Amino acid sequence: MTTMRTYGDGCAIAHGLDLVGERWALLVVRELLLGPKRYTDLHKGLPNASPNVLYERLRELERAGIVRRRKLPPPAGSRVYELTDWGRELEQTLISLGRWAARSPTRPSDAPIVSADSIILALRSLFDPGAAHGLRAGYELRLGEDRFRIEVADDEIEVARAGAEQADATIETDPGTLDTVLWGGRSLADAQRSGTLTIEGDAAAVERFVRLFPMPEPVAAVGPA
């Protein structure tokens, strides 16, 4: 049995890093912020994590009281991982970390986004209330098998893992395409022409939607003194 590594420092920040500082740990938390997942779904969102490492991170997060396992009631009967109430308190930490890292002068521009949940959390992190002023619209975002309900009203955004009962517009695409449309300079029209993004409903509401999440300017790079 492995023993959790520790900084041996009584500072609460150091202890926090003891709990979630191992590679992939915070990304496991990211994948569970929008609800429980089976192991196979977790691995789909984190394809670059080896099965052994992902399993070990889950065990460590369970021991720390951040994640728990439970069995879904029939007819599903699947075993899923979910965040504890305390684990869910990490949401604002991750949102703040994402907002901070978006301004990095060394942020890789060629690394693909493969996780549907990661792009949804990026929407939360980068949402610009000023850009949404006066907009009141509901969207269903379909990213592969994943469905998300997005409501924009009163300069605020709400996101949930679920289909929308009455959406003004439905957007169907994949995380990588949406990434390039939102932040990679690709036009909505080009993505539609290629067939990698389709829209049902109010096209004008979608045009407005893709402008709600501006990427902040990176901080100036500082070389060695």
C-alpha cells in the first residue's frame, strides 16, 4: 500500500497540496464537479492518464474524504464516483485557478481540449457579464454523448449536465471544435460549413453566445533579470 507523500509543513496551503497536489488529482475533481461519473467516463475525460494512475488518484481522494463511491439504484446499478460536500467546495478554487491560468504568457495554444466538462467549466470561468447584458436565452449544448443546459439571464450564467426542455437554440459539436470557435479564431460559419458544428433554433442567439467568453490578454512575459 502506498503512503501519501507529504510536504511535512503545518501550513494549511501545504496540507491542501498534500491532498490534491498529485498529478491528475485536481483534474479528477474537475471531471466530477458537474456530477457523478463511472470510472470509464472519468477515463474518457482524462485519456492521457494511465488506468493505474487514475485508479490510484481516486483511492487517494477517497481516503482524503474528497471523493466517494456509491452504487446507483436500479435499473442502472452502476458504481460511480462523486465528490463529497467538502470536495465540491473545490469548485471555486478550480474556477479561480482556470481564470488565473488563462492569462499565462506560456499557455500552450496547440494542446487540444478533449474533455466536455473542462470546456463547460471554462465557460463558467470566462463568462463576461458585460457581454451578456440584456441577453436572456436558453441553450442545449451537445458535446458528443454529453448534454448540457445553459441559461443566460440577468448578466449571469447557469450550467447543468442535462438536456434543455425548451431551448432557444441547440448547438451540437465536439469540444475541440467549440474550443477553436470560442478562442481559436475560427468563425461559427466555417465550423458549420465543415459539418463539425450544427445549430438548431435561434442562430442569432448562438452568434451572441460565442461572444460571451472572451479569453483574457496574457500577462507580459518576463525574462531573466
